[in-house]
Amino acid sequence: MLFIHPDFLWNTSLAKKIKQYDFFGYTINEALFLSEKEETTINAIVENIKNEYQTNIDQFSQDIIISHLETLLNYSERFYQRQFITRKKTNHQILDRLEALLSDYFNSDNLVSKGLPTVQYISDQLHISPTYLRSLLKTLTGLNTQQHIHEKLIEKAKEKLSTTDLTVSEIAYELGFEHMQSFSKLFKEKTSQSPLAFRANFNQKYHLFLNCKHSTILLQQTSIALQTIFQIE
């Protein structure tokens, strides 16, 4: 067991970056599973810290121990990233459960009554700590939990804009927003266009598709007619 007093880190480079290591926020059931080689690496670093601590203290002692600690944390971060990637079955099951959870939530009445799902709600439903889930999703998909929620929101908003005659205000309400402006701002941030602009562009492309389809049918009918005429002659 390795204990480090916070005062020991004061005014060091590690004190400034230690909060960047997300695994300090993981729960006990999200522990790191080490291979024999990885365990040997970690034990060697801990032994170096122990040896340095037990030698005579001088002006270099703190810097050397801090350096070993940073190495220990960096290896831990590397091994966690490896674990996210190599435990494919378990992690992809989490992705599937996340997708199902979001789909069920966005297809229910929860949006109107409770608003958008929070990161804490998603984590609780998946029985995973928010920090671990964020790290896992970031590694596997490049998006954190909040971004996944917004992706599902935008997907649902596009569906309503393209398949219903609801106003933007009505859509915003159905998606859990109290104010249309907040919805429009988020939609534009994620799609680079306003909800009304998206609807107008979709309708234009849809009508263009229908016109092209109609023209194709006319050409096919004309071709069939000409073939019939030539066959008769």
C-alpha cells in the first residue's frame, strides 16, 4: 500500500496535473486488471519509491520520488486505456446498453416530465461511475457521456423536424426544453444550422428527390411506349 500526503505534492508539477488522472474517480469494481508483465512494471516503480524514501533525505529526494510517482500514474493511465480496448465484449455491451437506455428514454414521456437525462442518471442506470463511463466512452467512441446524450437529442430533433409539422417551440418542449432558444442554440451548435434551416433544406431535398423520381418514371413510361410502337411497326 502506498500513501502520499497531499502536502508532499505541494508546489510540484504533479500537484498541477494530478486531477487529470480520471481513475481517481473510479469505484472499486472498476479497478485495473494487470497482466503479469504490467504488474512487474508497477511493482518495480513502487520499489524504487520505497528505496528512495528509505535512503538519506537530501535536496533531490522529493523531486526523484515525484518523478517516480508521475511514472507510476502514467503507466496506470496507459494500462487503463489498454483495458478499455482489450475488454471488447464487456465494453461493447456497455455501449449497447447505453444506446438502448437513451433510445428508451427519448421515446418515453420522461423528456417532458423530467427533461434531458443527466450524466449521473445514465451512470446510475448502467451501474458505472460517471468518471469511468466518460473515460470508457471517450476511448471507444471519441465522445463523452454528455456528447452521447446530445447526439441522441439531435437525432430525435431531426426526426421531428423532418417528419412532423410541429413548430420548433413544440419540438423543443417535447424534447425537454423549457425555452425554445436553448434548444435552437444547442441544435445550431451541433449541426451548424438552425432548426428552421434544417427543415427547409430537408424539404427542398425531399421535393427534389420526388421530382427526380417522377421524371425517371416518365422516362421509363416513354421508353416502354416507344418500344411498343417500334414492335408494332
